[in-house]
Amino acid sequence: MTKSELIQKLAERNPHLYMRDVEKIVDTIFEEITKALVVGDRVELRGFGAFSVKEREARTGRNPRTGESVEVDAKRLPFFKTGKALRERLNGGVSDGDDNEF
């Protein structure tokens, strides 16, 4: 599903709202999640999941083409962990237990 498809579905379910208002609501939600992640906060949407930021240390990597060592800078990456209710819906009502178990 794309952002425009999400906006369309929300507008269809809420005919009392103008399309531009639905679009503004979706944009605001995404912008607030982004702002929170930029400052290092965690965003939790109960029943759906949690967004957080993972820090990756600088390291020495290898260029696969030449085999040459290269320095890889430290970076911050977005991370999403599904909530229990979403996991259960995806698995037909059966929870697979703790996410840390492999």
C-alpha cells in the first residue's frame, strides 16, 4: 500500500472529511514520527508496533569487487518492531512467542 492509497482508503471510510484534510492528517502523523526518530525518541503505536533508531558503529569493511579495505562511517538506521496484536493477526491468531527466539 502506498501513501496515496492509504489516504484514499481513509477518505472513503470517513466521507465527512475532505480529502485534503485526510492528506494533512497522514502527513502530520508521518512528520511527527520522523521528528521523534531524528531526536532519538522511540514511537510506540500500541497493537501495531514500535519505531526506534539503531546506532551502527564505524567499522572497517571490504569492497566486494576489489577486496580492498574501506572505512564505513557510523550511522543511524530506523528500526521497526511489530506489536503483539499485529503479529497475532499475521499468524492467524497464534503468537510466535518472544521476538528474540530464533
